[in-house]
Amino acid sequence: MKNYILFLIILSVFVGCKSETKKNTFENSSEIKETNVEFAKGFDIQNFDGYKVITITNAWPGTDKIFTYAVAESLENIPEPKNFDAVVKIPVENIVVTSTTHIPSLEMLGVSTTLKGFPNLDYISSEATRKMIDDGKIKELGKNEDINTEVLIELNPDLVVGFTVDGTNSTFSTIKKTGIPVVYNGDWTEKTPLGKAEWIKFFGAFYNKEKQADSIFNNIKTEYLSAKKIAETAKTKPTVLSGAMYKDIWYMPQGNSWAAQFIADATGEYLWADSEGTGSISLNIESVLEKGQNAEYWIGPGQFSSLQQMKDYNAVYSQFNAFKSQNVYSFTNKKGATGGVLYYELAPNRPDLVLKDLIKILHPELIPDYEMYFFSKLN
């Protein structure tokens, strides 16, 4: 259950308002082109003569700190590099990333061979990247909260892509002091499915692959919006329950969350859709049973892999109609060779597949030939 709760926490925190502005020399430069960012709220990319500036406005929830990163093929093109939080020579040839959600972007852009180190290698699910690990091409860097800086510094990557829950990661400060650029990726703070997926453009900028990143994202966007239109033709709107108990608390998505948006776009009626917030709700079992006992579907029941396992953990689960009718669907049964959950790694990057899975669950008649990618029915 630990990974499930961590996932909920990552999805749960609020995105704060930004009040701080940061003055940099590039503000007086002649901008050539701004990368088109449609859905993501946490970054933008500006193109100047000989260099690019990536601005991160929501590295972690609630922050008003703005980060600016200058990237260029020749660092001599960057005006007053000390004014930036990091300067990066591109295209990047050796990289360290710190979240499994970063892996799909590298693979889709065709640059996964540049990955040289990662913390907690067992969490990676991708077969292609796992082969690189088995071949000894990617180094284990320990735990994310306590990265082995000695091994990382020995790797001497061109770039470290990190994330932080509250901006207090001292490890990244240590790494920066050695001269290795560290940039924050805030894809996990995005509120919408397409907003998360659009962060492939962030990675594209470090490899001079902006056009490819745009093309990949546009295909995902097209598939997502097309699937949503299909779902809108549904004649019914099934009721949906989500989440599960951890100790004495039931955690489920709030009404404005990423997970709730998927259910809405699949034309489902999430019973807690009226709860405000983008995170998770903490409820007792009695209140969930009162409101959700008659829900037709139960989507995302924690880490449980079978109905019997659910019943053994808490007999109350068997009182829900979705349990009785065996309409319980989980994404945690599909794992990589070392136990990493595929959904945690790939779903933020491929919301089109998540949406199609949910349409298949709630309205199977609309896409009869589609086979679910992430979800499976619990037996």
C-alpha cells in the first residue's frame, strides 16, 4: 500500500499561485519564438538568438519560486549565465533522471541511451530500459531522498533532472556545487491529463528535438480528444467509486484531480466529483459505504490484486455493489520485471491510453475492439 499512498500524495497537493517574478537579462533580449505550450501550466520555453530559456513556475506545490534554465549549443551565446539557475550545453549526451515518469519521454524521443543513472532502479517498468539496466548501462543511485552523490558525480552527467516535494532536497545542492547542472521537473504538479503529457516538450528542448516532441504530443492530444468525443456519445453515465483503505483511512481522488478528470472525460459519474481540490480526500469507511455502496464501478482499489485479497484485508469491501458484481478494476496488476507498476511510470505520459481504458470499462460497446492497456478486472 505504501506506493499507492505515495502516489496519492503526489497527486494530492495543491498548485499554488505565483507571485514572485524573476529578472534576467533575457527579458531584454529579442525573442525569436516561444514554444507552444497548450495545457501545461508549470513551464514554458522561449527561443532567443543562439539559446533557449526554460522557465519552471511550479516546481513543487504552493511555491512562488520561479526557476530559469538557459540551454545552448554554445554556452558563450548565453548572456550573463550567472543570472540563471542552471546553464546546460545541448544536445545532452549523458543524463540522470529521478522519476520513472521521465523515462517514457526519453524513450519516445529516441534518446534513452543517454540515461546513465537513476535512483531505485527496481521501480522502472519499461522493458527497453530494463534491458539497458541488465546490460550495466545505467547505474543505481540509491534512494531518491538520499541519492549516492559519489556515484553520480563519478558519472559526471551533462544534466540531472530532479523533482522535489517541498524544495528542501539538499542532495541537489551538493550536486550543483560540483558544476553539474540540476533542473527541476514539475510534471507531477499538473492538474490535467494533457498538461502532464505535454512535459515531453521540456525534455525535447534539451535534445534539440522540439519538433519531434511537438509531433508526439500532438498525436497523444488527438487520440485523447477523439476518445473523449466517442465517450460523449454514451447513453448512460455509470456511477464510480475509487480508492481504498490504508490503515483506518480511505483515500480517494478529489473532484478536480487528475484521476477524477479521467472519469468525467470517460462519461462516468464520479460520486465525489463535487469535492473541491486537486488532491485526495481522507474519509472513514462509514461515510464511503453510505455514499458509495451502490456505485456500479470501482476503479483504482489501491494495491489489491484480487477480490479475495480485498475481502481478507477488510470484510467491509464485500458490502459494495461493485465488489459483488465484480466490477472492480485495478492498474496495479501490470508490473515490470522487478515490481515497478507500469501505470505510475507511463500513465502521465499516455493519458490517451488511460482514457480509452476507462471508456472500455464504463462503455465497452463504444470501443468493442479495444484491449485495455493499464487496467484489468480483479478476479
